[in-house]
Amino acid sequence: MDRKRTAEFAGSVAFGAWAAFVVLALVVTGRHGAPLAPDRALLTWSLGHRPAVAVAVARGITTTGTGIVPYALVLAAGLAVGRTRRQRLVAALLGAGCLALGQTARRVVMELVTRPRPPRADWQASASGWSFPSGHTTTAALAAGLVILAIGTRAPRGRAAWCTAVACWGLAVGATRVFLGVHWCTDVIGGWLFAAGWLGLCVCVAARWLPDAGTRDGAPERPVAAP
């Protein structure tokens, strides 16, 4: 897929994700943060299905959705995707910047929506701040998306298996937030939509305005003359 088509596809994904996110955010704010029927149903289910082993596994997974792990994954993916030292450095910094700015934008939205979390008595993990959209979910989904982009760009073989594994990790982090009782399921859905919209926007901008990886400082490389 060429850069123009990549930009158009990413822009379409961003538009669709943002539209769905705005609708969901309006529904949440229109109810003054009160949970929807699926929110209550999934929280009730999780309360009845919490064996100690499952809670321990969920806590382990959920901790990977914040802190150093997402940034380490994104930086490693950026370093792997470039062909030269400069390209690797730029890719790593752009990926980390996309993730950091996405986290900042999510916090702004969270402060605007101000949705309360589920009852504290139902929590099986520590949490802070407002509930919508889920921070762990957004961060993990953004990191997973960036790593998948890197795999799709550089991995010649086995990319489907690696992409599936990374996607499952990103989804699992979001699922644990509901299972552990610290988020409503619509918070998690909002986090996924926000991440898809933000990632689509970043890819669209990068495909339209950043120099091609096959160029040096934005100028086309000269063909090598045949001997």
C-alpha cells in the first residue's frame, strides 16, 4: 500500500473511531456517568467469577498496561523498524511521542467527562482518577497498535502470529480492567475507540508529511549506476 492510500485508510479509521467515541462519550455524559446495562451485567458477572488464580493473573496482565512496559515495547518496535541508525532513532522517538501525546489527550478527555468508577468495594486492583476512557486500556491499545505497525513493516515471516499475540495482549489489558472491577465495560470500549482514533490520526499525518523511509532527509535516493 502506497503512502497516499495508507493516509486515506488511516484517516478513514480515525474518522470512524472518533465518531463512535464521541457518540459513546455523549451517552456517558448524558447519563451523568451512570452505568449502562452492559456495564452492570459485566460487573455482576465478574463479581461471581473471581477465583484467586484468575485475579492474580488479571493483576499481572493489567500492570503491563501502564508504566514502562508500553514504552519499552514501542521503543523496541521503533528501533527494529528502521534500516539505518537515524531511521531507527526517529521511528522510536515518533512512536514514543505518539504514545505520550495520546496519553495526555486521554487525560484531558477524562477530566472533561468526569465519570465515577464502579463501587470501590468491588475493586480487586488499585486505581485513581476518573473512569472514562480507561487509561490502561488506551495505553495498551496504542502500544499494541504501534508494535503491530512495526511488525507489519519489517517482519518478513510469521507476522500474522506476532500481530495476533500483540493484539491479544492489548485486548486482554482492557478486559482485566472490567474483571478487576475498576472500570465499567464502556470505559474500556471508549479506550479502544480513543486509541484507534488517535493511532489512525498519527499514521495519517506520518504518511502524508513525513519523509519516506527510503529517502535521505526527504530527498529521493539516487539510483546506483550499473557497472
